[in-house]
Amino acid sequence: MGSGKEIRYRNLGGPYINHWIVSDEQGSIEELYWAADQLIYVSSEEVLIGTIPSSDQPDLFPPPRGPAEWAGLGKRVDAATPSFAAADLESMFGHSASSSRRLPGAAVTDFRLTDDGFRFIFSPEAPLTVSALAPAETAWPFLVTYETGNGYTWRPVKPIALQVSPVTVVDAPLQALAGSVLSVSVRNDGDRDARGILLSVYGARQGDPLGEIASAEVDVLGGEATEVRLTWTPPAEGTWLVEARVGIPESTGPGRLLTVGEVPNGPGAPIALEGVSVAALILALLLLVSAARFAGDVLSPDAGLPTRAKRPKRPKRRTTSKHA
């Protein structure tokens, strides 16, 4: 667009583009949402809400599949070209919306579609009477919900409230030194979306202090739940206490005892030795080999291993005889 500006298009759900964003290097300048039969224009100065007449609903058609259909699409686009620039979102709103209402000095966040409409969080910058949405003066953010045929409803926003489920095992029974998948459900009982929340799973064998065994960043939308799957490789068998935590705000799920079985000592399977480290085992093997060599045992050349060097034989002393 020039001047450091750009326009982006998004699909929030449904068969067509329904979100336009004009932004610069500092962030969003203005946005336009098209959901159900409503248009919502958002800028730093105002929010405009309007209704799209049924006669102006979008004309949908399948993607072109050949030169003739592309040419036909071009003719339809040329015939429908508006008089304003494609990035002029306010003019786009004025061209398509009727019965518009202006809400000065406010912000719209957490916008998303619902089964029969949409919802968003409306945040006034100062106390104002929002006659289009709320009947009384309000200065707090509130949740706005629109249902086709029923119009708008509103109520004060509930803050983020996360609830964490107990940890469950997705795979077969846990085994030491074998990768397993754990599942945790995080629910947000608030209205605001919780994004980039750190989910951590802590675990320890009974009697040991808890330590982090897996973690992930998650997004949990307001009023919804998200399942998170994490990979964990138990380092030892036994009974483990595991629990999941999220913050901020911090919430800890109920602890759960998980039984980790022993490692099967089959072909190709690792061997688990209680209390013996791998480094100590390798060191003991090296000492045994060194002792065998020192004792004079010669390793077979057929095995591809080095042999002890043999001591060279002394040359026989030559004797001479004197003849008279």
C-alpha cells in the first residue's frame, strides 16, 4: 500500500473472507469484521456497527477452473468495482452497512464466530452511554454477543479463570525409558482469551521432590477448553505422582499417581539396572579388558581386534675359533 502500510485478509470461519486489517509498523490501524448480517468497523477513534441488508449478501461461486471461467470472473469483478480504494475500510463499511451506530473511544478484542452469530469484548476508554448496546453508563469492559434474529446482548467481562484436569496417559501402560504421551485439558471459564499460557507437568517418584517433566505454550479461548498432549520418557520404574500447572493466573490440577513398569529386556531393548549408571558399567568393562591384556592374554586376530606385540628374539651370539 505504500507509506509502510499493508492490508491483510483473514477467514474467521465460513465460506468467504470476513476480516480485513490495515496496519503499519506500529500495529493495527483499523479493522473490519463481517459476521452474520453485521459489519463492525474498528479504529483508534471509534467503533461502527451496522446491518447488511439481505439484498447485499455476498454472491458466492466456485473457484474458476479454466480460462473461460477466469474471464467470466474478471468481468464480474470489474462490474462490481466500487468507487473507493480496496484498503479504505471505513468507506467499505459506509457502502455496505445500514442502520449504523457509532461508539466513540472504544476497542474490540477477542472477536470470533459462534454457532448462530459472533461475540467480542468491548472496552470503552472512558465512561459512556452505549445506547446501541447497553442501556446504562458503563466504564468496564463487557462481553457483547450477537445472535441472528435476537440481536445483541451484553454483560460485564469475567476475567480469565483457568482450570486444569488431572494428567492422563494416552499410550499403552507406561514403561521406563520409553516415550509416552500425556494428555491434559485446560479450560478457561473466563471471557477473555488466554494466549501463550505456559502449561507445565511436574512429576516425581513417591517421596522425591516434584520437578518439571514436560511443558508447552497453549492458547485457551474464553469459555472453551483445549486438550494438550505432551511427550514424557520416564527415567525409572515405580509409582510416580504427576500434576499439571498453568499460570498466570496460576492453577494446579489434581495430582495423579501413575505406575511406570520395568523395561522389558528383549532383543534390542535397553537394560535397566537399579542404582547402576551407564558410565560406571562402561568403566568396569574397560578395566576388565585392560587387566586381561596385562595378564598376557592375546586376543584373536580373527575378531578384528589388536594383538599383543611379541617380544623380539635376541640374535644368537656367533662364536669364532682360532686355528693354530
